[in-house]
Amino acid sequence: MKTVIALLVSMLGFVSEVALAENLVVVVHPSNPLTALTRPQLSDLFLGRGTTFPDGQRATIVEQARDSRTRESFFRLVNGMSLNQVNTYWARLTFSGRINPPTFMTDGRGVLRTVATNPEAIGYVDAGLVDESVRVLLDLRE
């Protein structure tokens, strides 16, 4: 019986994680000429392994709140990392002085405002928040 309960709890966690993550899209400024980005390229940008888009244009990373469920869903979808792994990774990089962490916003609306006003910015939000002020570059539901 305990095994069945543990399995059900595990499945509910997986289902809620998938439901939470199914609406995420990556957005850029409307003037950004980039038309495509692979998940590995996206991962490299958001992990500070790259600072430019594939066309050489500088990329400014705009993140959701450090401990948000949206951020956790994004990293699970893009590279399979947990939020704890991502935060530990960035703490190590920041402590080493090799790189500064990305800009963190309190929510998706903050990400939209920042991306809408910065042609170099890239961020991720729930698809339901997207308006004409930004352009969807990648739909993470696909």
C-alpha cells in the first residue's frame, strides 16, 4: 500500500510539473532578427556559457524570480536541471567572479516589460502573458 501511495504522489508531482510548464515560451524584442534558437543554445545562454545570439548579437538574459516555479519549469524543460542545481551552479559561478548572474524579475510581467524595452533581451514567460510588445522566438510546448 505504501508503494502505491508513493507512486501516486510521484505521479501527481510529475503531472503538476508538466501542467505548470506546458505554457512556457521564449520571447525577444520585436526588432531582434533571430528566427530560431535550439534548446542547447538556449541552455547555454541561460547558464552563462554564451553571451551572444547565434548571429553574434549581444544577448541580455532576463530571468523569472530566483525561486519561482516558472523558473524551475523552464530549466527542467530546457536542460533537465532542478532549481537547486541551477541555483548552486550560479552560486559557484558568481563566487568565482567569472560571470555575473542574469537579471531577475519578480514575475512574468516584469520579464515582458524588460524584453519589450531592450532589443538585446531574451526571457521566458507563460504564453498567456504574451502581447504585441514582444515576439515569441521558441515555444517550449513543442
